Amino acid sequence: MLADPVEKLKLLLEQGEFELLEEKTEGRISYRLIYLMNDAVESFLVLKNCRMTGEYLADYEGKIETELREYKEENVKSETGFVNHSEKNKYILVVHQGDSVCTLMFTGLEEEVHLYNYGTIGHFWVKRYEYLRQLEYTFAIIRDKREYLGERYCNRREQKLAALADFPPLNYTCYPAISKEYLVERENAWKPAGQALSVMEELLKETGDKQLLRLVRLYAMFPVKILARYIAMQLHRTKHRKVVQLLQQQVRQAAKYYPERKFSGKEEKKFREQRKRAQDCAREWEEKGYRVDIFREEPFTVSRDSVEGKYYVMIWKKGFRNQKVKIEEIL
């Protein structure tokens, strides 16, 4: 958990991450580096008093090499002629993109953070038990928000939910939300870490699910893969549906205090039309006696990715043994 923006920049460079944004306003150019981008947050490191020499290739897709230099400059003379020993930090960041080199000279860094409501954001990249994969994805982005930005950007409920990203029966080891080739494995992946067990026990006590609570306590004593998988299997049983419903409720409660992303023009109009169609679709299923949830998928507001805005309707099927859902994409 890093507090100093300079340390955050060093972390980016160590990870080989570098995406520079240039913005021209009133004849001036400002520079920002993307720090953390997910459905919960868009965060940037703003380079203060920055000047650039050379050319930055925004569309470059090869390997980027960087070198950060930091030094202090003494202002030798003041206006009155006396020696002034005050020091000022200065930084030089050299960026190599193949044969192209650019240099960024700046005096410091500031954080720019935008938090968003992620409670009804949904991505359905992997089939089967989508509602559990959705929880896995959400816990992961909350944990990233806490680890990369710090606890001051997370409310108390989020700090608890972030711990569940390290609870194997609910995380990527059992219900990955993305394809395996994009997964980043952690050491001791099948062993719960941090407060994962205590948070899960607290939630199970709230639901009154004594059977699952006993299993989790047994898992605390014997954190082995076979037991983690067995608990994961229990989570999609119909008899344990209250646990999943509580987790979804906790996510929405944690996220509801943040604003939703705002878009403009044709994009916002398209969103409104899709939302109306999603609501109509949900109403039809509810009239048939089904429980329904509406999710949305949206692009970032600043640095656009390949995600296009759309809505989904999740229809809960009344399974006798397993709780399943059907996903309808609203075009």
C-alpha cells in the first residue's frame, strides 16, 4: 500500500506499465500517467510543471524501457543576494520506445482519483455460474483499489469485501471471471490469506447458514485444495443461495455512494435507450415469476478501451439442486 506518488510511479515502471496522456487546454499541455483503471476507479499520476522533449508514441505496442532520475537543485542566490539553501526536487524520466526516445522533465507528482459506482457493473466473459464469477471479479477490483490507492479510498464495507479476493472458494482459483491465459497466479493460491476467513465467517453467521459455516471453519484448520473446491461447489447449491444474495447486497451497498460514469452526446443517448430496453426485458421476466438483476458494461471515461457500453439482464433459474442463471445481452 503506497502513499507517496513518486513510489507509485516507481511501481508502475517496475511493472513495465507506462501509458501517457497529453491534454491541451488554453495553449498549455499537461501530462498524466494512467495509474489504476478498473470499473471502480480511474486514477492518474499528474506530472507537475512537465516539459517533454522528443516524441511519445501513443500507439506503440512494443516493449517500453524507462529510466527515472531524481535530484535536488539548490537556489544559490535570492533576490537580496543572500545564499538560499532551500532545495527543490526535480525529476527526469527517459522513455525508450524502440528507436524513439522522449524525455519528461517535471518537479513532482500529484494524484488524480475518480471513484465510481461499480455495484451493477457486469462482465460475462466466462460461462456457467456467472453470478459467482461476477463476485470474484468485483472482490478483485476492490482489493486492487485498496492495495494501489490505500484504505482512505475505501469505505469500511469495501475493506471487508476486499479480503474475500483471498478466499479461494470464491476467487479466481474456482470461479475465474476471465480466461485462464490472462490470469496472474498468486503464491499459495489455495490458502486463504489476511482476513478472508474471518470476513466470510461473519457473513455466514448473518445468513444463519450453519452447514457452510462449519465447512469454512474446517477449511481454516485444513486449507487444502480439495476442501476449497468442495466449498466452492456448495456456493452454487440452491440451499446456500442466501449467502450469494447477501454478498451481492453487500457489494451494491458498498458501491452505491459513488457516482456513475457520465457520458455525453450520442453515447449517453444510446445508454438511455439500452437501459430502457433492459428494464422492459426485466419486467417481462419478473411478470413470469423470475428474480432478475440488471447489469451494465461501460468504457472508461478518459482512456478508452475496447469495451462498448451495453446492458445485460440476469435471470435467476429455479434450480432444484444448483442455482443457475441465464444472461440476456441487450443490444
